[in-house]
Amino acid sequence: MTRQRPPARLRPLAETDLIERTRWYRSAGGEALAVRFFNAALAALRSPERMPGIGSPLAGEWAGIPGLRARPVTGFPVQWYYFVADDHLDVVRLLADAQDLPVVLRLGDTPQH
């Protein structure tokens, strides 16, 4: 029996992050770059959907948010931040590596698990 993979569910701020970063890449580098980013961002969620524990727990530990995991977007300086729920990935943000992660994650809609 094959176990069904948990789908990724983006919270509103994660959706907004994806849209805003795609727009930024469009304005910075054109339509092709925006499409490449958008596709890479969605592809980055496939691995944790198959293996939820694959994301690094270090950012969550560093920010003092137990259970928070991070998964990088290949080719771009951003990462998805998520919690593993029983039936889905609870995706809370898509943030740039240069952001002050503990501050942004604590001020956003990221409840501690």
C-alpha cells in the first residue's frame, strides 16, 4: 500500500511572498526569470511533500520556533518555511536568506507548534 504524500498548503503570507517575489524577479530580470523562479519555488515543495522531514530544522531552532523546517529554492536565495502536520505541510513563509529570519518569523503568522 502506497502512502499518500501530504500536500503543501500555503498560508496567506506564504502565498503573498510567492506572488511578490515572482513580481520582483519579473521587474529585475524579465518574464523568463520570473517564470524560472516561480517554477523553482513550486518544485522546492515537492521533496518535503514526499519526505516531510527533509527540510532543515536549524532555522526553527535558531528562531526559537520548535518544529519549523526550511527548504531552499534551488538557484535562488530564498527558502520555504513550514511545519509538518499530520495530513499536510503547513507552509508559513517564503523568505529571502538575507532577511532577519527570527524577527520576520516571530512577527508573521507563524504560531509556535
